[in-house]
Amino acid sequence: MMKRAPWYLLAGAVAGFAGVLALHGRAAPAPSALGAAGNSKQPGPAAQPARSGAGPAAGTHSVTGALERYGYGELAVKVTVSGNRITNVTVPALQTADPTSQQIADEAIPMLRSQVLSADSASIDGVSGATFTSQAYEQSLQAALDKLHLR
């Protein structure tokens, strides 16, 4: 019985490795497939700064960044600034390719928002396990900050 144990361990390791390869080795869906299979939230008005407040220096501005496509969907980030400080970050446009991608985005986006508000910039670490979502989020956020002529 002891002589069979290494064989079972090897077989289990091979099966586990094959499962990991199958999960991570699958190709990302084509962007055209996203519209039919994805969950979506339609983008709101983009690129139009909304002004409120007493004057130019005291104003609050909101701008939506570019719609960024990534391996498992697409998203756009809306940033609100007061003066030079980021006061809010939302994702008005999010479309994912499948329920797993939606779940990852649902978990990662609040963490990304927290990082942006803490850093007060687009220079964030991202979320482990949500690399593509993090990169798209950061790129859209930077596009919005560029529209506002901020860092």
C-alpha cells in the first residue's frame, strides 16, 4: 500500500495542474461577445465637467474617463474633485463578459476606490487577482484626471 501512495500523489498533482491550466489558459472573450453575454450598466454623460460651488477655485467638478476595454469586459470611471482633491470615484459604466468577471469587478472596485481616495491620485497598487480590472480602472481614472488637468 505504501508503494501506491506516490502514484496517487503524482496523479492528483497532474490533475490539479491540468485544472489550473484549463482555468487560466482559456482565451479572453472577443470584445464583440461582450455585448451579448455581458452584464452592463450604461454610461452616463461623459466628458462634460459639472460645475457647482461659488467660484472657479471653490468648484466641484465631475468627469468620466475613457471607456477602457480589458480582457473580461469594459469600464469607465467617473471622478469628482473639489479644488485639487479627489472626493469621489464611481464606475458608471461596467460591462463584464461573464458572472465570474462580474463578481471579481464587484469585489475589486470598492478596493480600488478606497486606494484612489487614500492616495488622492491615480497612482494605486491595484487589486491582486483583478489585474486587468485594476489596469482598466487606473487608465480610465487617469483619463478623467487628464480632462481636469490634474495629476
